[in-house]
Amino acid sequence: MDDDVPLILTLDDSGSSTSAPLDDLDQEELPNENGGSYDVINDASSPAAGDCCAQQSSARHNWEMNYQEAAIYLQEGENNDKFFTHPKNAKALAAYLFAHNHLFYLMELSTALLLLSLSLCEAPAVPMLRLGIFVHATLELFALIVVVFELSMKMRWLGFQTFIRHKRTMVKTCVLFVQFIEAIVVLVRQTSHVRITRALRCIFLVDCRYCGAVRRNLRQIFQSLPPFIDILLLLLFFMVIFAILGFYLFSPNHSDPYFNTLENSLVNLFVLLTTSNFPDVMMPSYARNPWSCVFFIVYLSIELYFIMNLLLAVVFDTFNDIEKRKFKSLLLHKRTAIQHAYRLLITKQRPSGISFKHFEGLLRFYKPRMCARERYLTFKALNQSNTPLVSLKDFYNFYEVVGLKWKAKRNREHWFDDLPRTAFLIFKGINILVKSRVFQYTMYTVVAVNGIWILVETFMLQGGNFFSRNVPWSYIVFLTIYGVELLLKTTGLGPIEYLSSGWNLFDFSVTLFAFLGLMALAFNMEPFYFIVVLRPLQLLRLFKLKKRYRNVLDTMFELFPRMASLGLTLLIFYYCFAIVGMEFFAGVVYPNCCNTSTVADSYRWVNHTVGNKTVVEEGYYYLNNFDNILNSFVTLFELTVVNDWYIIMEGVTSQTTHWSRLYFMIFYIVTMVVMTIIVAFILDAFVFRMNYTRKNQDSEEDNGIVLEKEISKEEVVGIIKLYKRSSAATETAQLQKIVLQMDKYGQMSTLFLGRRSRTKSDLSMKMYEEEIQEWYEEHSRKEDSQTPLQEPASASNSSLKPLSLRQRSQTVI
Amino acid sequence: MDDDVPLILTLDDSGSSTSAPLDDLDQEELPNENGGSYDVINDASSPAAGDCCAQQSSARHNWEMNYQEAAIYLQEGENNDKFFTHPKNAKALAAYLFAHNHLFYLMELSTALLLLSLSLCEAPAVPMLRLGIFVHATLELFALIVVVFELSMKMRWLGFQTFIRHKRTMVKTCVLFVQFIEAIVVLVRQTSHVRITRALRCIFLVDCRYCGAVRRNLRQIFQSLPPFIDILLLLLFFMVIFAILGFYLFSPNHSDPYFNTLENSLVNLFVLLTTSNFPDVMMPSYARNPWSCVFFIVYLSIELYFIMNLLLAVVFDTFNDIEKRKFKSLLLHKRTAIQHAYRLLITKQRPSGISFKHFEGLLRFYKPRMCARERYLTFKALNQSNTPLVSLKDFYNFYEVVGLKWKAKRNREHWFDDLPRTAFLIFKGINILVKSRVFQYTMYTVVAVNGIWILVETFMLQGGNFFSRNVPWSYIVFLTIYGVELLLKTTGLGPIEYLSSGWNLFDFSVTLFAFLGLMALAFNMEPFYFIVVLRPLQLLRLFKLKKRYRNVLDTMFELFPRMASLGLTLLIFYYCFAIVGMEFFAGVVYPNCCNTSTVADSYRWVNHTVGNKTVVEEGYYYLNNFDNILNSFVTLFELTVVNDWYIIMEGVTSQTTHWSRLYFMIFYIVTMVVMTIIVAFILDAFVFRMNYTRKNQDSEEDNGIVLEKEISKEEVVGIIKLYKRSSAATETAQLQKIVLQMDKYGQMSTLFLGRRSRTKSDLSMKMYEEEIQEWYEEHSRKEDSQTPLQEPASASNSSLKPLSLRQRSQTVI
């Protein structure tokens, strides 16, 4: 039961300290902070003085509590949760733990998705998925009840006071309330009413733990709004002036339908801003007087080419600024979290650092999946001073180090090193061949020839039944070459090394798909035929050759998660607009609906007979409707692309009122905001990346962050002893294996490599290196001066002033 | 004849040195460098040793030569002319001087414009401006002969060797030669042949001295091309892949005209990239299978929303980099020029600086318009150490200081200070009123009310004869208010101070225009009526209120010259494409021309009778043709705006071959390049400006650069004496006036203010402050090591190494 003796001591002088007296425990290893907030309450109920055994078990209990709370702090730091939502007592802690695991998150997500997908089956439903009102209303009620349950868990964890103060949660509660009432109304009346509030369902998705990136995007969009709106006003101002001018200039021309009223003038200039009606809007006046084109050229130059770009510039500038500030606040938040955790892990006796035992306790809660070896390696990686304790300064690197994946460094260079001599030589030869430039360039040539071949082949086919029953020989030839290449590479490099490169993985999957396509062709499986067209994708390999493309493609992959979250954000806007659109415009547009409007042609569907042939004149635009949510999404995408959006607008307007235009205009402005943000984001990310590579030109591009640590045999044995005492059988077995392996190769130590991919945060760290130090100093100065104000919920825990520390520890004793 | 004694000495101890012996001249005041390159030749013809008088006059001649050459160096530095084009001997100098004045520049420009405007009158001419072939061919020949003359002057100045080496000039010569032959052929055959080479005429404009900004833009465009083309290839690659995929997927659908051949598939995806055919291209396949929209969504997401933005990012990044490098090289070029000039102005005896006399001599050549007072002030402003000589370190600021406009600081605060008491009090009252916040905000309110009034009024009028004969009373009321405001402001602030603010100037002109509009209305002059619509422009005043708008508008004004030059660059591209378009497509498109193509509707012109009404169905697109150069410009602008450009393309294609599409596609790509550059430029300028204001947040926005210098009476008297000796009567008179004024107010000295507006270069200087020092050091290190290689033409002149200086001066003695 001597597990309270720090491990490092055990390793250094195992003889003297393994028999540390049990009754030293409360004096030697009392936690510096008494179990954070939770045990303060426990302590209040049971007096501080008890017998030795009770004290000892309470001390251990205290430690466990401290580990857990420290882990929670670190999680809060990582997820950017504010500390005022930190659980304050044991009851809250239970709720917190219940609400913070992947099972709960998944429940949250699936409920939100269920609610969102209900709109597929409700009133203007997708034909195949239509459900009875009773069925979908019951489903909705069920989902809403689950949300109520989730919210009540959250309330239990946050406490009523904090719950009320948490804006997002309050909005969610209100929306929930409204939805609940409406669902019951629907169930009672057995018919759907105009339920625009369904658009608010997305808030359930946005509030999910997994959608943190979407929340960040939304926040960023709202932060970019003020400057955006400023420039938008300038834009609208010029639009109004030109509308008045255009009205005065062109309304005397009666053949000009675009400027006959001020409203038309305004609407058409708005559409002109999107260029969507461009030469058309000019034509009637241009036909009358050629100089009238000056009006349009000036308007477009000012509005489209100047102010719209200014809009991008302003948003880009704001975005840049916000990104930096966000990075700063996140960094400082993490730092504060680390300080909180640190204070819970140091002991009264040794306030200068954290011992491995306590660090291991922390990791048990923070990363339960981590194995013992990794925990020790993380500890060693953090501990730069090589003392038995991790100081606060070292502990600040926690987030950078804890994400590393550790692996023993291979002694063998190739996978075939252990094979017999002949086999070795063969594989070695293949290895050299595969790695040679000649081989690579030959493959590039083959790919290029293949690409040209496909192009020419496709060009020769002119429509019709080109999927002949017999497989073309060229296909087989090229596929064979690719197959041989794949085989050579896997044998030469070993399957693991081969697949560890993204480009090889890409080659592999494309070849596999092409092979599947061949099978499909051979077996005459019609629906599979389109896989053959995937072949040209292999040409993407050619782009590996140039550095700029590698840079661009790398940036692309780095951007991908952020891009996806931005796409999701856009989809959420789409959802809101789709619901509103469906409520107002469902069933409004149909073939030949708009024969009285100016866009009649686009909605025409005429089936007339010329001679003995049936000619179908189709305008097709009636397909761009709001009849169900999928159609709405497609229509909204078309509106996003902007071209010819006014045809859709005018079609709907001619069937409803002219106020419908507001819907389309607002949608345009909203997508403009989001799109501008996306452009700004891509610009920012790319320019940042380029600046980074320019700054670090000498250091070659490496595959993420790599750290090397050596562990000696004695250390492993020491850890095993420690774990044996706390009877963790699986951990011990694993460690024992390492020792066995070391014995086998006769090594005294093993080298481990910790790897992780480089994140944007790492790049920022390097870019803002100098500024970061300033931020830290400023932060610590600010914290010193106004601690109590900053974190009211955990005021007693914050700050590391030695005085307050001593005061706290005295109250414990 | 003691004019070689430096002025500063005269001022300091006038008694001792005014009588400096004449024969000291050649020993005391020989120029350090013997008249640069020109006099080396002179010296070669006449031996160095002569009698005293000849020596003296030769020394003075030398000085004049030195002044001139120094001025030329400084001009070269300012205009970024390379030093290898520096005139090398007296003959070259004469040609240089002939070719470097505004008269010559104007001739250059007008010849170029004449040549360009010939295309208005040639073959597919603007109807009103059509000229006989004989006339325009003769005009062309005449203009070309002028160009020959210009080029021969340039050859004389550069010398044959340098002339051959100068690429731009060589290209111009070749183009000239071709044009000459063609013009003669036209004149002989009396008929125009296909003259695509006319597109090359723009080179005459580009080569003009006044079009330096255009040349810079073109250079920047060409420098941005490599990364642009890289990304373009990526774009095209995906386009080809999707074209093949689309062909396989959609060609079985026979009602889909967009993907029936691979060529169509490619062309339509190219057009889709511009979104110009968007929902239409999707519709036939979408009508058949709703899931086919995925193809288009994926295509647009990758191509339009990702790679196109990447294109912008890459260009922006390159642009950023180029801007900085350009600024650096310009800065270093100027520095070198200053060094060259400095070396020519110092004397053997005092190599540590330039005296006023020599500085004045330089300015006489560099800025002949400058008056004596300004020259002295410039000298004083440069001379920061207050010694009688300007050191090289001070002289480096030459370009920053020489642009300052000097004005005596007024002692009187207001223009009415000298008026009698009563008048003074009245004007003072008006002044206080006008400057008060209440007055300003009242005016803003009036403007806002006026704006709303106009909007409502216009909204009420619905078409028809709204220009009634009687003037509306609201117009008179508001105009009266504006008139009163204008009057109050001019009297309260004084006309000069009032008009010195851009906003006031704007108010003034708008009010004036509105007044003219009123007159037009009152006198029933129909053609003037549209001036009334200028009134809302006054609302732009409201934007003064917010800081962001002031920033944006300031940036707008700062950007304006650059924007104009970019616009001109675009016009030059337009011109080339217009000529090519006219040669190939003139007269191709006419009403009902394209009835067999898919875009027949847009070109239709049907005049049929329904009942008893004549209904005209007009497609109007036949107006977008290449029938003359003005029409071509409008058509090209429409192509630039991109929307529905494929209708123009298909119309032309249906009448010619399908190779015509190449013309339109290339034009799209070219405008895309220029437009991307414009966007990158606006982004860069704006972000730069924002960063600048963020960096200098504390220092309030000032009106350009201001320098203060005091001149005492003795100094003025000293200068007068100096000028009297060189018998410059006008200068002396002006200076005498200053002395008189000083006497009148009993001052011993006058304070002068030097002002100029802040340029981008000033901002850059401040932004890159730290880096600039590094550049200088690097530059001087490089110069020390490889001078002879760097500037072969003026190798002997370059570098300031004391050793070479001594060597040179020894040869003179």
C-alpha cells in the first residue's frame, strides 16, 4: 500500500523508500488543493480530524478526485469550454461525467439529425419517404423528449444559475418549448400548420458537442458582420442612386420593361449586381441609344468591380484579425486550464512539480485508452529538465505532447531484413528499383500516355452504345502495368510503409477501383460501368512532380476539415431557408405556370406535333421548386451559384406576391456573407501557409511533429513495480513484453518515436513566436491584478500565488 | 566673379570669404568628378593644362555639366530608368534632353493615340467616322513617320549598342517596320486586307513615357503568370476529367444537347466554370434523374469554389511578394541614383557634403520651375545636421523632401482678422457656427431628409411625363438650404480654406450642378433635365460620419491612380481583342442570323401582327457584335462581365467555325488574369492600409507629410546676394519681397511649412522600417563586392569607395 511514494524515488533509490511508513502519508502526500470544489463539500459534512485509516483512504479518495478534476480542467481547456461551467460539486460532477462521453454526444447528435431529417417526411415530403402525420409527430415528440432529458442533465451539471446565464442553452430551451407545443398542436389537430419555426431545428444540431467547428464558424461570421454591413450599406446606397437615375433615364422608353417603375429599377439593379441579367437588362436601352451602355458600365465598375472587392477585402482583413485573436484567446485559455490542473496535482511537500504517480493518475482520467508505456513516455517527453518532477513550465507543453503517438523505433531498416540471404537480395533489388528515379518517371510517362489514350479514345466515340461487351485491350494493358507497379511497391517497401504515404494510398485505391471496373465490364454488370471513368484520376499523380502543386494539395488536405465545417455551416443556412421556402412556395411552380411573367419561356412545357414528329419544348425551370426539402436544397444551390437566379425568383414571384423577392434577396446576401467568408478563409489559409514556407525555407518539409525518447530497462522495471502494486494486470503484461524484447535483442534501452501531424495551431505557434511571449506576460500580469473578477465560479482555484496556496493548505491541515 | 565660394561661408563669415581670390578657383572648387561622361570626351580633345581663364571657364562649364548629369541621374532614379541607358557623351546628352521633356512626351502620346484611334475610321468603321482608305492610310503613314523620328532620337541618345539591347524598343521597332509595310500595301492596293497586326499598335501607347504605370502593371501581370498557369492547369485537368465523366454519364440521354460529344462536354464545362449556363446545363439530366445534380454540385464545388479561389490566393500571394520586391528594388535604385548625383556635386576640397551653391545648381536642372525660396528651403530641410554642407546621409532623403510644397505659415488665423471690429465679430460668429457640431448634424439631417424625400417622390411617379414644367417646391427649398450653407461656410472659413477640403469641394460642385439643374428646369431645357438626379449624390456626405467609411473612401482616392492605370491596361487588352474580333467576326451577327443554333431565341427579331397590334419580339443579342470598334468594346465588356457570354460565343460560332470558341475562351482567361490581379491589388492595398492604421493607431490621421523650417532675415539677404552675382533678376525680386514682408511685421525670421500628400511609398517606408535597414546594408555590401559587373555602362561612376574617388580626382588634376 505504499503507492503514495512517488515513482521517481522508487526508481532512483528503490531500497530506501519502498518501505515508506504508511502513517507518513497524510503529512507527506496530501494534495495541495483539497479535491477542488467537490471535497470541500464532503469535508464540510465530515470534520477534518479522523483516525489514521479514514484519513488515509480519504487522502486517496482526495487524490482520485483531484485527478478527475484536473482532467476535467484540461478537457475544458482543450474544448474551449468556459470555466464558469466547471462542475461545482459532486452531484454536478456526476452529471458532468454523464454528459461528457461519446455515448451521450452520439445521442445528442442522432436526436438532432432525427429532428432535422423529419422534414423529409413532413407535409411537403419527398414522395418516397412520406409518413402519416401521426407517425412523424410522434417521432418528433420522442426526439424532443430526449432533448428535454439532455437539457435536464445539463441543468443538473451547470446548476440553475449558470444554466440561466448560458445564452446558447437558453435559446435552445426556448426553441424546444416552442417546438414541443407545436408538435402537440399538430398531433391534436392531425394536420400541419405553417410551421416556419421548424427552421429553428438546426439549433439542436449546432449545439451538439461534435459541431464545435460549426459554432466557431457561426461566431466568426457574426463577428465579421459589422464591417460587412457597413460596406453593404455603401453598396445599397449606390444602388438606390443608380436606381433613381436609371428610372429617370430609361422609363420614357416604353419598350424597356426593366426600369418602368422605381421598384423594378431597384430589383433589376440588385440582380445586375449579381450580373445575372446582364446584357439583357441593358439591351432595350442600348438598342435605342448606344451611349446608354455608359450607365451600365459605370454601375458595374463601381458596384461589382470596386465595392464588391472592397467587401472581400474588409472581410478578409477582419477575418485575419479574428483568427489571430481567436488563436490568442485559445492559447491563453489552455494555459489557464493547465495552471488549474497543475495546482491540483502538486503536493504540499513538493510544490515544485508533479510526480509520475500523479501524472499517471491524471492521464487515467484524461485519456483512459492510453497504455502505461505511452503514459510514461508522455511524462518523459514533458519533463525536459530531467528532474523527477514535471515543473509548471514543462507542464505548459501538455497539449502539444499528449497527442503524440508513440512507437518503438525499428532497428531493422526494411521489412525483409530477417529473411534468408537470397530472398533478402531479391527484395533489396526490388526496393532499390522502386525507389529509383527511372522507375518513378517511367510510371509518370505510363500514366500520361494512359491519360492521352483515354482522351483520344473518348473523343473517337461519338455518343451511343460505347460500352461494348468486350473489354478494350488498352484497358487491360494499362491495368496490368499498374498492378505490377502496385505489387513491386508493396513487396519492395513492405505493405505498411507503402500504405503510410497518402499518394500511395491514392494509387492503391484507384487501381483497385479500376480493377473493379474491369470485373464489372467482364461480367457485363451495367450499373458498374461508370467506374471506368475513374481511371483518369490516376493522372493526378503527375501533379506530384512540381513543388507548388504539392504545396497546394497539402494545403488542400489541411484545409479539408475546416472546409467541411464551413460547408456544414452553409448547409445549416440552407436548411433554414429550405423550410421557409417550403412553407411559402411549395407547389407554387409547375409547367406552364408563369405564362404571364417575363420569364415564361423558362417554365414552358409544350408538347406539339410538327409534321409527324412530336416536339417537346421544355423550359425545365419548373424543376427548380420548393416542393420538398431535397428539391429545395438543389434550388438553393442554384441560387447560390447565382447565375439566372432571377428566373427562379421571377417565376415564384409571378405566382405569389412581389414580397417573395425579399426571400430571394435575403438569401443572396446571406450566401454572399458565407461565400465571402469561405473565400477569405481559403485566402488566409493559403497565404499563411505560403508565408510559413517562405519563413522556413531551409528546413525541409517534414511529416508532422516527431519527438524521440529513450527508455532504459530499469525504468520499465520500475513502472512495472508501480503498476503491480496498484494491481493493473493488463498494463503490467504489456510492459513485461517490452522488457522481454529488450532482453531478446540484448539492449539496455529502447528508443521510442512520438509522432503527430502538424496542425494549424502548431504553424501559428511558430509564426507568432515572438508575440506569444508578450501575450503570456500580459496575461499573467492581468491575472495577478484581477483574478477574483475573472473567474467567479472557481475563484479560489485560480492563480498560482504562493501565498494563497499556503493559506489553502493550512485549512486542510 | 566669386560665385564659386559656397554660400554658407558667405552667410557665416561674410567678411572674410566674399573676396576669395579668383585664381583659387581651380584649386578650391574643382568638381570631384570631372563632368561625368560628357567632359571626359571633351577633355580628351583639349589637353588638361590651359591658362587660368580658360581653366576657370572650363571649371564653370564643368560644374554646369555636373549639375545636369546629376539631375539626369536623379530623374533616372525617380523614373526607374536603368542606368545603362544613361547618356554617355555630349551628343547623346543633347538627344536625351530633346527626348526628355513634356513636349516630346506629348508628341509620343498623341502619335500613339492617333494610331489607335485610326481603327475608328478604318474598314469596319464607326458609321459616322468612316474615312476613305486613302485618307486613313496617309494619316497612318504620317503617324508612323513621327514614330520613326522618335525612335531615331532615342537611338541617338542610347547609341546603337544599347538600342539593340533594349528589348522594348526593339519590339517597337519591329512592329513599326511591319506596320509601315502594311500601310504602304494598303495605300498601293487601295483596299484593306486582314490586318490583325493592327492589334500590335498598342505597343506605341505602352511605350509612352506617360504610360509607365501601364508598363508596370503589364510587368506585374507577366510576373504573376507562372503560378497562375500552374493552377490553371489544375483547373483544366479537373475539367477534362469531368468532361469525360459527363460524356459517359449523360450522352446516353438523347434529349441532353450539352454532353452529346466530348467537345460539347468540354465547352459546356468550361462555360459552367463561369456559371454562365448553370441551371440550364444541368436541367435535361436533372429532369431524367434527380441524382445527376450531384455531378454538377461536385464539379462546381471543386472548380468554382475551391480552385478558383485558390487561383486568387496564389495570385494574391505572388502579388504581395512582387509589390514588396518592387518597392525594395525601386528604393535601392533611387539610392544608387542619389549616390551617383552626390558624387558629381561634391568638391575635391570638401568631399564631406554638398554646398548650397551646387545644390541650387542641381535644382535648376532638376526642377526648373522651383523658385529660389523653395530651393533654399529644400536645402535646409535636407540639411539635418545644420552644418553648411549636406552630407550623403542627409542627401538620401532627397526624393522625400524635393516634392514638398512650401508656404509661409500664416500669422493670421482667419481670413477676416484684418477687417474692422464689427465685421470681424460677425465673421467670427459665422466661423464658430459653421464649425459647431450642431450645424454639422443639422446639415446631415437635412441631407438625409432630402434623400428620403427624393426616394419617396420618385416612388410616387410611375413612368410617363414626370418632368413637369413647373419646378417642384421641395427642390427649391432644399437647394436654398444648401445655398445658405455654402454661403455661410465660404464666408466663415474663407474661400481658400473652404475649398481645400475634398468634401467641401464635393458639396460645392454638387450644389452647383443642382443649381444648374434648377436653371434647366426653369428654362424648360429638356436635355438638361437629368441633372436633377445628381441630387442624391449629396447623400454621400452622410458617410463622412463613420470612421470606416472615411478609411474606405480615403483608400479609394489613394487607389484611384493605380485603378485607372489598371483600367487602361485592361483597355489595351480590349483593343487587341477588338481588332482581332473585328477582323474575323465583323458583320457575322445580325437579326435572325442564328436560327439553327441553340441560342436562336436571343438573336430573333420577329415583327408579327396579333389581332390589330404589331408585336415585336426582339432578342437584341445581334447588337453584341464586332461591327466596329465601339461595338466590339461593348461586346468585350459584356464578355468580361461573363454572364450569358456563351450566347454571344454560340451566336458567332454558329455563323463561323467552331474554332471561334478559342477566341472567346482565350479572352475569358485573359480577363480572368487581369481581373484577378485587380482583385488582388484592391485586397493588398486595403489590407496594407488597414494594417498601417492598426500599427499607427495612436497617431491621428493627418493630411499628408508636413515639415516646418524657419528662415532668418540674414539668410534671405545672403541668398539675394548670391543670386545678384549670377544676375537672376526675377529670383532676386521675389526674395526681396520676403524681406520687405518681414520688415513690415517686424519679424527676424519667417516660418515655412512644406506639405505634400502621403504616397504608398511613404506608407511602405514606415511599414518595412526595420527591413529597409537590412536591405541597405545588404545592398552596400553587394555593391562593394561586385560593382563593375553590376553597371557596365557607368562602371567608373558607381560606388563611393574613397580609393576610386582619389584616383578619379588625380586624373583631373
